[in-house]
Amino acid sequence: MRTYILKRLFLALPALWGAVTLVFLALHAAPGDPMDMILPPDLAGAAGEEIVARIRAEYGFDRPLYAQYLIYLGRLTRLDFGRSLRTHTPIVRDLARRIPNTLQLGVISLGIAASLGVVLGVLSAVRRDSWIDNSTMFAALFGVSIPNFWFGFMLMLLFGLYWRILPPSGFGGPLYTPEGIRHAILPALTLGLASAGILARFTRSSVLDILGEDYVRTARAKGLAERVVIIRHAMKNALIPIVTILGIQLGAVLSGSVIVETVFAWPGIGRYLVTGINTRDFPVVQGAVLVVAVSFVLANLLTDLAYAYIDPRVRYE
């Protein structure tokens, strides 16, 4: 198992390098000059040109593109993501402050998605073609189809402005505080309910396939209770595709939902990335994208490792 983990981490390095390279080239190929975001608009004359040249030299923008790229890769080997062009703060410090906020939101939303999605998917499969099945699948389709930003705005209007039950946006602190929980409910619901719809549809399909197997009919013929048949026989063998979808959703929530964090003014990785794109802050965008890539790699690795515990036939040599 240890060899497999090390091999997967080693094979992930080309994927991370590809993501970093594509973002680096795309940012430098995009129109515009990051100096426009740093310098005041009224700067002109010989003094202004001297200041611009000095700042370009300080950030390395006066060097050829390949030299900037090699310097950036060298910094990454030391976990040095550089400094923000806008705030001049180290990127590592900004990421360290925002990653826990994204993790808090991700844990709640993933818990909502897993509990609702699996329960409703199993219930829909057991009551196939009933009103429970039809209404559950309609709700799941609705959750999958609607955009996150629209659903988030509707929750803000309903619970934050109309009923005034919950804060419409912002960050209230850690989850062990009452204000932290109150501020996290709406963004977590926005993320979790959409993921629950996807998970419910896959759970229903997976459980329906298992319910038609011979060993399930044999268990029922032995007189086992339906609850025992579903939990001990059907669900145990239907978990592989469910865990796969959960792994994909885990990568998404760990990396931070860009839209949801922006809508709810949540100080996480997603909002940090949007701010960097809007201000053409190269180091910020590169650092945030690297965190997103690492999150998906770790989520896929955890998903593969979970297969071995779910299905004893899976062995990693």
C-alpha cells in the first residue's frame, strides 16, 4: 500500500506541472499589463517611466518569458509562491489563512451532500416508480440543473433579507462558534444541495443494479428483513460508484467553489482566485490554481484507497 501511494504521488507531479505551466502561459498571453493594476493612472513623464522600470525589475517582468518561468518553478520547489502584486503580502501566508475557511465550508457541504444524497437515492431505488421516487428524482434534477449563483441568491433573499433568519453573506469565524455556524449555513446549503442531487441520482442507479442480482434475491428468499437486505447486502456492493462521485465532490469542495465563495463573500480559495484574476495578480492566480490541482490529486488518491476497504477484492500491489 505504501508503494502504491508513493507511486501515485510521483505520477501526480506531471499533472501538477502541466496545470502550473498552462496557467503561467495563459496569464502571460492574456491582453493587458499587470502594471496598470499596481501604478496610479496619473503616473507619467521620465520619473514615471523610471518607477515602472524599477517595479518591473523587482517582480522580474523585464526578463524573457522562459526566464520568468524557470524562476517560478525554482521558487515552487522551495514552496515560495511569491508575493501578491496588489497587496505585497506573501502568497503562502494568504493561502494558509484562507485554506481553513474553505475546508470548513467543504466539510459541512460534503456532509449535507452525503447524508441527503445517499439516503434519498436508496429510498428512491427501494420505492421505484412510486411518488417518492418521482418526487425525489425531480428534486435531484432541479438541484443539478439550477446554477449555484442563482440558488445562492435565492437563499440570501429568502433567509437573509426577507425572513432575516440567517446572515446573507460574510464570514462569522470558526465553526465552533455560533456566529461561524450561522454564516456557514447558506453557502454550505448552496454547495451541498447541488452535490446531493448528483449523488442521489448515482446512488439510485447503483442500488437498482444491485437489487437485481441473484444474491439479493437469495437473501430475500431466506426471509431476511428488507432493511437488512438493503444495508448489509445491497449498499455494501453499491458503494464503489457512490464513493467515486463523493471523491469528485471532495476535490471540488476542498479546492473551494469559486462561484459560491464569491456570492457569499466567503474568504476562501475560490474568492481569492477570482480576486487574483480580476486584478491580473499573476502570483495569486498561480498559487490558488496549484492548491486546486493538489486538492483534486489528493481527493482521487483518497478515493482509490477507499476502494480497498470497501471491496476486499481490490488490492494495490
